[in-house]
Amino acid sequence: MKIFLDTIGCRLNQAEIESMARGFRAAGHEIVASAELAELAVVNTCAVTNDAVSVSRGKIRQISRAGVNEIIATGCWTTLQPKEAAALPNVLQIVPNSQKDQLVAQTLKLPPASFILHPFDAEPLNRVPLPGLHRRTRAFIKVQDGCNNQCTFCITTVARGAARSRAVADVIQDIRFALDGGAKEIVLTGVHLGSWGYDFDLHLTDLIQAILRQTDTPRLRLSSLEPWDLHADFFSLWTDARLMPHLHLPLQAGSDSTLKRMRRNTDTSSFRELVAAARAMIPGVAITTDIIAGFPGETEDEFAQTLEFVRAMNFAGGHVFTYSPRPGTGAAKMKGQIQPEVRKKRNHSLHDALDESAKSYREKFVGQTMSVLWESTSEMGERGWLMEGLTENYLRVQAYSASPRWNEIDRVALAACVEEKLQGTILMEAFA
């Protein structure tokens, strides 16, 4: 059977859809690059914002229009609004997050005991990145799910449930599989990644040390980390050069009073200290963040504090989310909901501030030589193949090559910064 897989939202969703691809392939089915080629489709939906919900609905409708008569919808939006998802055209089945790990077995009507616990023992398969838009050189590995925090803006805790960690041995097994299949970079993902191990009386540090000790991954990257889960000693892990110097630390607001309404377990002072410790321990580290614009009750003074704090932190980049009321969250019931046009204006101001600091960070590396993992290759032109990839500190780089270098790591001399990308030249010794 030909199966099309699509996902919306976070890296955890990406990790899950890759795991499903592995399961379907192990059972003898083909993953195809477009819905037009598929007999069955699985869509992993998102509910983090109203826009994400809209995109999730649109993806399902688009796949239906492409001629797929059997669609399985899963993920956060379908967990929260199963009736609405089931009413969409050609949706055959709704699989809530609580049953997502069994989706492949249920779909194929395979015995859970034999498939879910040991789904890939019978036939070892090379890792094949998802075709089409989701083709990746990096392997996203789910190490944790759920969240025990109660941030007032977040619907994910409702959709994903309580925090729970995967065992070290299971994570190591998945990583080895990805490496055996040719992955050059491992990305650890979770809803609340920094809480990994709390249910084992362990810390994320223990997992990272185990991965570095028990695998030969060339590059290990961490996805989003809540700042209150970390301490200054955590950054000593980066003495191992395989750990990528990039930390995504969601701030959400630069005003202590706004952070309090959000029920974030941090404040601007402790956040500033944490970032300073990271920068002192990890030379050239990229610190990126998330910010919410127009949170309920945000006064002009509070917004000014956030904007000033964002500017002062000199982030290497980040995402700005216009506040989106999510039914079932505390913030949706708060007084002082900000008018949409004000939220949009504040978003633009924050976006401009992050763009400015990101540009300043990128420009520091012009003239340096860095390692780049190539993620995409365009058609060959007069100058050769145009390659695009990521440095260790998550800077996007373009360079021409005489041959396709997809999923290879090369040393690149960075010569210029053009818009949001660095332009460089692949050093000849990289091919040796």
C-alpha cells in the first residue's frame, strides 16, 4: 500500500511521523512523496495556535481533494476536537495522542504485542528520510511526551497529558537505528524535553551523557528547553564537540508581571543569568527563543519591558507568536484580552527586534570556517549544485558544489551574509 504522511507543528510531531514511516515500511508498505500517489494518508495535527488548527484542517481537505479516500487524523487538534476532525472529508479514523504509538499496528491490524514492543526486529531497515517536503538529514528522536507545567496560554498539556520519559535504552536503540541508516545529526525532542528523567529520578544530563558515551553520533542537538530545568553546570556538557552549540530557551515575555500571569517558572533576572552562564561556557553559542505578543492584560509598559529585554539579550533568532486564545486554557478566561490589531502591531515590533539581533549574530561569523551539514540540493546550474545546510550553531548556509553533497558534512569558508543566509565556499580538503 502507498502511504502519504504529513505533519504540522513541532519537532515532536516530526519525530512521531518519522517513527510511523519506519513502522509502515517495516510492514512492507511504501511511503510516497505526495498525496496524489497515495492510497492512505496520515496527518499529525497541531493545536498550539488557531493558525495551526486552521492549517491542520486545510491539510486534511487538501489531501482529500488530491484523491485520497482514506485519511487517518491524529495529533493534538484531533485529540481536542475529534468530532470536528471526523467530520472532514474522507477522514476514516481519529487516533488520539494517547493511542498514537499504536497507530501503525491498529491501521494494519497487526498484533500489538508483537508489533508495538518489537516492531522492527524482524527486518532491519535502513533509515529513509521522509520523501517530499519532510525530507531531513537530521533524525528527530522522541525522548519524552506530555507536560506537568501549567502555563496559562498552553493547550498542549491538555492534548498531550502528564509528562513521561522514555527509557534510556529505548532512546539509544532509536538513535543507533537512525545512525545505521545514515543520519548525521540526532535531534532530541519532547513536549517538555528538560523534564526528561524526573519520573526516573534522573536529569536530562544523564541521558545526554549516555548518548555521547554509547553512540558515535557526529552531531547531537537539543530542541526547546524550558529555562527552569537547567543549571549552570549543565553547560559543561558542551566540552564534547559533538553537542551542537545551539540552545532554544523559550522566554515568552520580558516582563516579570506578564511572566507571572503566564505562570512561567522563571523571571527575567534568572533567565538573564542562565543565558550569561551558557555564553560563558559555550563559545559562540546560539541562543534562540519564543515570545508571545499581546498576552491578556499586557499593558503598554509591560510590552515595552518585553521589547527592551529582547533587544538587550541579543538573541541569535527566535519565533514571535501572536497570542491566540485556546479554549480550555486559563489565559482564554482572563480579563484584558488585547485587540487583534494591537497584538499584530506588537508582533511586528518584536519580530523586527529579533531579526536585528539575528542579523548581528550571523554577521559575526563572516570570515570564519565552520562545519555545515547539507540538507538540500537544488538543480545543477552554471556554478554547480547549490547546496543549503546548517552549521553547528544553526546558521543557514549556501554554497556551490561540483557534485551533490546531501547529508554530508563539509568545512565551509563563510564569505558573506545575504539576507537570512550565509554564503560560503566548500573547502577542497572537505572532500578528502
